[in-house]
Amino acid sequence: MSDITTTPQVSIPTIPVGRLAPWTVFFVLLATIVLFFISADQGAVSIPSGNAIHEWVHDGRHLLGFPCH
Amino acid sequence: MTPRAFLIRGLVAGFLASFLAFAVAYTVGEPQVDAAIAVEEANAAAAPADEPASDGHSHSHAEEDGGTEVSRQNQSTWGLLTGLVAVGTALGGVVGLAAAFAMGRLGRLTPGQSTALVTAVGFVAFWLVPFFKYPATPPAVGSGDTIGDRTLWYFVVLAISLVSAVGAVALSRRLLPRFGAYRTVLASVGGYAVVVTVTALAMPTSNELGDFPADVLWYFRLSTLFTNGVLWLGIGVILVGLIGSLHQRESLAHARREMAANL
């Protein structure tokens, strides 16, 4: 019967925690390092010393709303 | 619908959204940054020559400590783009993975809907709430002596806000079967609001504005709101589109397989 229209019962898949965890742990650690270098490095703490990173991302840090100096 | 599929789509969404945010930051934000630097230079010129500028900070760091100097031309274009693309892509990836976790775990929300909710919660918890307590400061505002404290406070509020937002979502998963959507959302949003309000009241307030012009400050802060709003909105809109079409494709393929199996 082609004229019977039913809303397809689409089941929503879930991803088991065990399959998600390695991706999440690895990427969140990586993202934290990136955020640290862009948002806070060579302001309160400096790795490496100097101010090259601070100077280069200076405007991004201000406009993203992180405490810059 | 694998973790890999979500991560890749999140990274793509973040990367693309950061160019939208750059367009906003460059056109709306940069004039205010330049205006603030003009204020800073005027203050430095007015101060006695043998003393450093009142905030102990100058935008040409190189003059005082022999460090690297990046021209304003580079800071306002390539430097700004670097910062936004790095942060935007990293946030996009994290939002993608958070959306992967949320899929199928938030009531009957479809993958697209749960992704949209995750992005909205992310914007409020990661940016808007910390901004309400420690709003962005333009160049010329903020003392070099307190940058350590202010950075720490900012990230403490950010961490509490993020953790309590995750807690509120986890709480709502438990409440939903018993109390229904309306009361569940009311309780979890209310709980989050109470936690961050108490945190904001308990944390020290930083006010180092001095006589910085109010109009420049207002337009600068508005431009940071637009920049971050467009970044997160871009991530949300692009990622919801990508996840929605992926889900549709996979459900169709699934339905076709089922039909073939029944033949």
C-alpha cells in the first residue's frame, strides 16, 4: 500500500562511552593546550619566555575576552 | 555516527566559523582596539617621561624588555586570524565530541537538536557567564601587577561555570522521566543560575578602568560579544547542518538495509 504514509520511526543512535572516551580525552587535552597558548601564555605565565606569542595573538586575546594584560 | 565523524565535523565547523568571527572582529572590534591604544599612548605621553606608563605596560613591549615586537598591521590581521582560528577550531572539535556524547542521551532530541543544545550551553557556560563577571578589557585597561590574579579568577569562574553546566545537564537527565520537560528545564537552568551567581558574588571583582572613556569601553565590549557570539553561532549552525545531514543519510541507509533484508 503505497498511499499509506507513516512518519518513519527513526531511532536515535547513541555512542557508547567506551568508544568516545579515547577521542575525548586526547582531543580535550590537545584543545586545552591550544587554548592555553592563545588565551593566557606570556601574560600570567610564560612558556617559552619572551613575548612573541603574546604579541602575535594580542588582538585575538583582547577580542575573545581573555584577560590579556 | 562515530566519534570520528563528530570530531571531524566539529573541527570543520570551528574552522569555518572562525573566519566569520574574524570578519566581525576585524570590522567591528579592531577600530575599538585602535581607539583604546590611542588612549593608552595619550596617557603614556602625558605621564612624566622618566616614569613608566601608569599601568606599567606598553604595547611596544620591545622598547622596555627587548622582546619581540609585532606591528599593529600584523596584530590586527594575521595575528588576530591566528588566535581566532586556533581557538575556534579547538572549540569546534570539543563541541563536536560533546555533541557525540549528547546524541541520544537528551530525551527524544534528534542528533541535530541535541547538537544545537550543546552549542548553546557551551556559549553560555564557556563565554557568556565568565564575561558577565570579568568582561573583556581593551588595551590600556588592566595593571601588569594584577594580570596573574585576574587570569586565575577568570579561569576559576570559567571552570566552575563549565562544571556546573555539565552537572545541570546530567541532573536534567535524571529529572526528565519523573517531572517532564518544563519542570526539568526550570530546575536545571535554575540550579546552574544559582551556582554561577553565588560564584560571581563570592569571587573578587576587578575594576581597573580609571578614566578610560566609556564609549570606547562599551563599543569594545559589544564587539567582543559579537565576535564570540558569531564564533559560537557559526559553530552551532554549521555543525547542526553537518550532523543533521549525516544522521539523515545514515537513517536512510539503515532503512534501505532493513527493507532489503525483508525482501
